[in-house]
Amino acid sequence: MEDEAVRSRVQRKPREDKLRLVKELSDMVIYCKSVHFGGFSSPGTPGQAFYEMVSFSENRALRLLQESGNSLVRHNVNHLSRIYPAGWRTDSSNYSPVEMWNGGCQIVALNFQTPGPEMDVYQGRFQDNGACGYVLKPAFLRDPNSTFNSRALTQGPWWTRKRLTVRVISGQQLPKVNKNKNSIVDPKVTVEIHGVGRDMASRQTAVVTNNGFNPWWDTEFEFEVVVPELALVRFVVEDYDTSSKNDFIGQSTIPLSSLKQGYRHVHLLSKNGDQHPSATLFVKVSLQ
């Protein structure tokens, strides 16, 4: 009797309708569809849909930048491009993301487990916009009719020549690299510009011996930057060594558009991107 009662309730249970979704809502579930790259579409011909994303290895992306840099820029106006490290990087080394950004590529993947200049620049770029992880590309990289090509630079709206003057005055409480109590650092500072090829530059101060507490350089550098919207400034402090490679002390990478003028303290970060508690550089910045 009990089995019959259960069977009767199951049979009388109303059949539930299948869940139905509005197609427009369903289409939003997948924002990007990965597709193979079939070449750049010509004007007036059907090409890649706006939601389709192509992944390029760094080697292929570099070839496209060299052979058809402007076509890549225009492609990236309406489509997402993802760049990933080459397969031969079995040591988890990195490539510079700057060239990929110069081509308008939006998703530039690096080996985050490997610290170094490439990761410094990567993290520095996204200090902009409140460090939210999104930075709007310059207008000339969003213009479907743009003629910008970082490998064959010409005059255009991106060409806004600036003279950057950086005066490296002093350092404060630089950390010891060697934990030996008798070890005192011999610091020197390198100021680097990262951007289009024409703007890439590097300048170094002299070495201050046996002073990590308050080294004094008072050295001024001048840089000419023609595409400031794509430029970043990297401050690097190293412990000079006469018999081996210099030891890294700290660095800070700042987009040129975010670099404040006047007298400033630049807070230094460790190799892993953590802030040193009190280590800074005292500098004066001018941009004209």
C-alpha cells in the first residue's frame, strides 16, 4: 500500500517546463570566442566578428609588427588580440610587453612567476587608472583610420615631442643586498625610457661607495620623447660590483603620463614588486 501511494504521488507530480533563456541574454554568457587568425580583412570584405579573439605567439606578433604594423593596429581597434610567450621559453623567461602594447594588443600574457625588467614594466603600466587593471589605449590606437606604426614612425597626432628632465638628487635608506652585517651597498641609479623604438633610452649616475643610508648623486638627465602617451619611466637602483654582475636593490616604473613634475620621492619596489618600507629616491622632474 505504501509503495502504491508513493507511486501515485510521483505520477501526479506536475511536469516542470524546461528553463528558457532570452537569446540576447544567452549570447552574453560567452564574451569572446577564440578563433584562428585568417589574415587582416580588406575594406568592404567580411572579416572577423567583434567578439572573436585571436591568440598570437610573441614571435608571430613581432613578425606582424615588422611586416604590417599598421594593419595590426587597425585590427586591434575592433578586435581583441592575446599575446603569449614563445614555446622555447622553457625557463619561464619573459619578453617585453611594450612592443605589443605599441601595436594596440590588449591582452599581453607574461610569466608572472619570473621577476625582472619585463614584469616591472608590465606592473608599472597598470599603475595608471587607479591600478584597477584596465588602461584605455591612446586615441590614435582606437582610430579605425589610424596610420600609426611603431616600427615605421611618421608624423601624426601621436607625435607630440616632449623634453623630459630628470634630476636624481639622493637616495634614502636603501636596503642591504648582502645580509652580512659589514656589507654596505655602493649604489648607482639608472633611468630608463620604455616606449616606441625612437624613444628608448637609458642614463646612469656615478657610483656612490659605502653609503646606502643617504647617497647623494645630484645628476641631471635629459630625454627627448616623441610619443609620450606610450612611454614609461623606470628608475633602477643597483649595488655596484667590480668583479661580478651588479646586484638589484629596487626599482619603480611609472607611465610618463602619470609622472608628477617637481620635487618628488620615488618609492622603490623589490624584485617581486613589494614596496620597500622606507627606500626612496629624491628626484626633480620637468616635462616641457
